[in-house]
Amino acid sequence: MKNTFPLKSLFFFGLAMLIFGCKQDKEVEPLPPNIILVMTDDQGYGDISANGSPDVSTPNMDKLKSQGISLEDFQVSPTCAPTRSAIMSGRHPFKNGITHTILERERMALGLTTLPQVLKRGGYTSGIFGKWHLGDEQEYQPDSRGFDEVFIHGAGGIGQAYAGSCADAPGSGYFDPVIKHNGTFVKTEGFCTDVFFTQALSWIKYKSLTEEPFFAYITTNAPHGPFIAPEEYKQKFIDQGYPTDAQGFYGMIENVDHNLGILMDKLDAWGIADNTILIFMSDNGKTYGGYNTVHGETYNAGMKGFKGSVYEGGTRVPFFIRWPNKFNKGKEVDVMLNHYDMLPTFAEIANIDISDIPDLDGQSFLSYLKNDSIQSEDRFRFFHEGRWPLNPDNITDQEGTERWVGTAETSNPDSSKFKKYAVRNEQYRFVKNSELYDLYQDPGETNNIAAEHPELIKKMKEAYGVWWDEVRPLMVNETAPLAKEKPFWVEYEKQKEASGIKDWVKPELN
């Protein structure tokens, strides 16, 4: 699908002015708020200066936190594709068939009602800019799941192409990446994060000229490995003696922060900040690149565990949300909330009925944003690392996939049922079937008190067993054979032969 929005901007501007002129003598219904969700990849809760980082300077993330509400106990999945599917569906990732980030187990089950499809009921258009990672086959792509504007890389990372994974477009990298824009590959120019934000801002500018609310999903590859950043963002970390990976990791975060600042400035300049909900978050806990520090022990905000673990450090992430004149400034909410709570929250904000959507796990947290005194519902939440081996029956002739193969027993999800899982309520986290931590008294999860609370553990195990029995039949990708062809490669080569790979036209934002 060809991108036409810049060519229509004058038409829609004139239409908007006509509509405004016709309604100026009448009481006009307020428009639903625009929603912009900025989500980084592998940035930990502590990798923000306002959250205590001794390593990185993030003045714009800090500013957003001070201007809005910080959800201080926001929980996601231990890895990226599961988190993304929960946001898109309002369901636990395992219910979406997503139990891994590769091996065809990152494809979000078909037939779900997705977040952009929900918002479309309220008159929203939706755009995605950056990382999708919920299936590279066309039926799984965002333009088949409700998005109107699509500007993405493939697989789980830019340039990723290893055996067992989906693959990004051939020859793509962090600088001048090849991007799939509304079904057509284009060769961009610049650092990947800058490219994603620039394209997103162009679309947002166009949407600001219309009376149509929008959802912009800006989902960066940064600071996912390999840890590469523009030299100007690495230099201070080079000067301070940080190891190479840390230079890239923290440089990528500061580059994201710079782009977030540009976004916030443009929302003000275009006059849409007041009716725009702006959210910043990460998809899971801190990753490897940030382990390297010159400050001694790696800073992880006092939490145990990192990306890929079911301890707090693997699943608790930063979450800042701003809606000027609607939400209090500088407020902190300590209630445990989850990624699958986002869809029902957005639906309530936009006054969209979702009572017909079955099997939602999420509950709207709008009341917590509006009311300081509301009492939380102490429900159990379930976490699992997933990532069990590949079933030997699923292997194809794809070279190099042998390293992922297990046995018939180890590849059976039931063999991992009581391994690497966690159950949480407001106060306690039960981990790996043997560890219990009181997060009120011991947020660093250093003192295992399992022996002191057998009845609580019994309740948690029973609840987990019921949940597992519910989600197990919905793990629909477990028997999927590995794809023999990489969808982005096939499409890229087909386009290259037919019409070539054209250069991206960098939008003007002034």
C-alpha cells in the first residue's frame, strides 16, 4: 500500500478549517484524546536518571515523569514478544500462543481483537513505527492486525537473521536500515531510532491537521543488542572508561531521550499536547549491555534479576503517563499493574465498549490514574520465562537450528510448568516453586520466607495450576514447523527484482 498522507495534508487542513468554521457557534463535543505509546527495548526500570541511574542522563524522560504519573509497580513479561502481544491483546502472552521470541513461537495468534482494532471502533487511526516482533508472515503483520500506517523492521531486532528466528530485510543495520513501509521496502538514512521518530512525527503532524484521534506506537529497537549508538552519544561513556557494550547501551538510551524531547516539543508546537496521552515504558528488564559499569555493582534499582528472569528485575519496568489537565503532575501509583491492563484502559479512556471481546485478562487502571484513594484488587498475576526447547518434530532443513532442539520430553511445555515461573500479588512474589519474597519488606528479594507461609504458597500454587490448565490449550504455535523461508527476505528479493529498493524520503517536520 502506497503512503499518501503527505499529499493529502492540504485537503484535510482545509476540511478541518471548514468543519471548525461551521461549528464555532455551536457547542462542540470534545475529541477523544490522541494516544502515543513510546516503548524502548531492554531498558531497565533503573536506566533513567529520575529512577536513580548513576550512568545515564535522561532529562526528557525525567521531565515526562514529573509532568505526569509514574506507575511504580508496572509489570510486563520477561522478554519482548510476549510483552508486545499482551499490550496488543489485553491477554496473557501464553493465551496468544507466544511462549518465545523465536522458533515460530513469537507469532500472535490469529483471530484476536487487537488494540488498534479496538480503537478503530472509537474513530481512531493507528500507526506503528519501529519494532513489531509478532510474526513476519503477512497474516501476522501489523497492517493485517488493525494498523493503518506501518513503518517497521523485521524479526526481533534490526539485522537479525540467525537460524530459528525470523529475519530482518537483507543488509539492514542500525544505520540506514531497510524499513518496510506500508508493504514496500525503502532504504532509509540515519540512525534507526532517529528514523523511527522522524517518520512517526511526520505522521503525527499530518494527523494533527484532522479531527481524527490517533494512536501512535513508537517502538524502538534501542537499546537492544548489538549495542551500537551514534558516536556523539557514545563519546561521554568512552571518556569515562565504560566498556564497549555499555558505551553503546547507554548511548542508545540517551539518543532515545533526545528524540523523546523532540516529540514533546512538537506536540506543544502543533497545539495537540493537551489532548494527547503520552506514555513512555520499556518491554522488559535491563539487558546485558547495561551490566557493564564503571560505578562498581551494576545499577538495577535494587532489584534482583534482569531481562529473561521472573524476578522483579526482569518484569518491573518504568511507566510514565501524561495527560495535561487530566492527570495530576508528579503523582506516583504503587499498585501492581500489568501490560495486559493497557488495552481495557485505553478503551475506557476512549469510551469504547469491549464487553463483546472474550477472555480478557486485563482490567482498566484509569481509576488509579484519576483517584488517589481507590483500593487495589489483590489478584494473582502469573509470569513464566517460556523458552523451552524446540520439539524435534518441528525442525526443518533450516541450517543451524539444531542448537534449539530438545527432546520430546523437554520440549513439551508441561515439562516446564513448574520451572522458571512466578506468581505475584500486591505484597508477595513466589518464584520458581520454592522462593517467596515479601516485597514490602524485602524489595530486593534477598530473604526467602517460603517456610514461614505454607498456606499462602498453597493458594498461589493452586491458582497457578488453574491458570496453566486454562492457557495450555491456547499455546497454538508449539507444533508449528520452522519456516523454510524468511518472509522479509522473500518479499525483499521479489521487490528488488520487480521495481528496486527506493530511497526513503525524509519528512520535513517544521
